[in-house]
Amino acid sequence: MKPAYDYTLEDLDDLLNMACFIQADKAREFAINVLNSRDVPIPWMLYYGQCYDIPEWIPNAFWALVHRWTGNLTETNFHILGCRNLRVLFHVKEEVSNLRSQISYTAPSIPHDSTCPSNKECQDTWNASWWGSFARHYLHPERPETPDEAIFKLSHAGPPKVHVSCHTRAVEWIKEKGILQREEQIIQHSINMVLQGSWQP
Ligand SMILES: [Zn+2]
């Protein structure tokens, strides 16, 4: 067998194909290990995961397609993703996008602390900051923040003029209600359906 660095993606695709067909476990393992060490394009990760029964690759590839893939639908991508995956993907992306818009357009009400000097001023500042600062990054068209990144920023870069205790309470409330995590449930549900081969919108 030639050294790992000599294998192109096409070679590894052929090797996996052959190894799965003749049930050559060692060759399959070799190809998977080499692919794991490469920067494989995301659509190909999903394709390999599904074609060659590597289920652990499917969730990561699917997450990346929903969050990071801007939809450069070349003819090759179209073929390797396939109509069924694309249907699931576009459906989920739209659902997540709608959810993010809903969250961004309406700032949550602050559960004010008893030490808050002016509930109205505090809420007005929070509302302005929610749209002017939080939403800009959360809705970024090329690199939207993940829910964890958004929560981290909300927690650590509190908007000025919002009463400190109120800000802490508001962030805790958002975490407790899992508002930014709802999209993870939507995506996970679709991944489960894709893995089971029984996806329905
Ligand atoms: Zn307040």
C-alpha cells in the first residue's frame, strides 16, 4: 500500500468503495483515517458518511452545512448531496433562518432587578442594543454566530447603560429558556430523521 499522502480524494473514494464491497475492514479503516486527517469539503463528508456507512460523520457534516455552508451549489455539489439531502437541508436552513429572524426582531423583556433605577430606560437601552449589536452578528449572512458564541457574547460584553443586575438576569433568563438553543433541536431532529432515512417536513 502506498503512503497516505499519495492518495487523492478520488483514490480514497475508490478504496472505500472497493473495501465496502469486498468487506475489507482494514482498508476501509485506513481510508477513513486518511480522510479524517484531510480537509475534506463538507458536502463530501456527508456523501462519504451516507454512502460508506460512517454515521459519525453525518451529524458534523450536516451541522456545518446548516451553519457554515453558503450554498455554493456547483453541479458536483448538487450530485453528491442529492435531491433528498438538499430538500432536508433547505427546509432546515429556512426554519433556522425564520427562528433567528423572530429572535432578532424582538428583544426579550428584561426581568428587572429591584435595584433597577428605571425599568423603561433599562429596557429601551437593551432593545436598541439587541438590534444594533446582537442581531448584526447573529444574522450575519456569511458567518452567523452559533448559539454558544451568541450566548457567550451576551454574557461577557454587556451593553452599556443597561443596569448590570438586570443584564445578568436577562442573560440567565435567555439561557434558562433555551431560546438560542431551539435551533439545535430543529437541526438534531432532522439529523435523526436523515440517519433513520425517514425524514418528513
Ligand atoms: Zn432594569
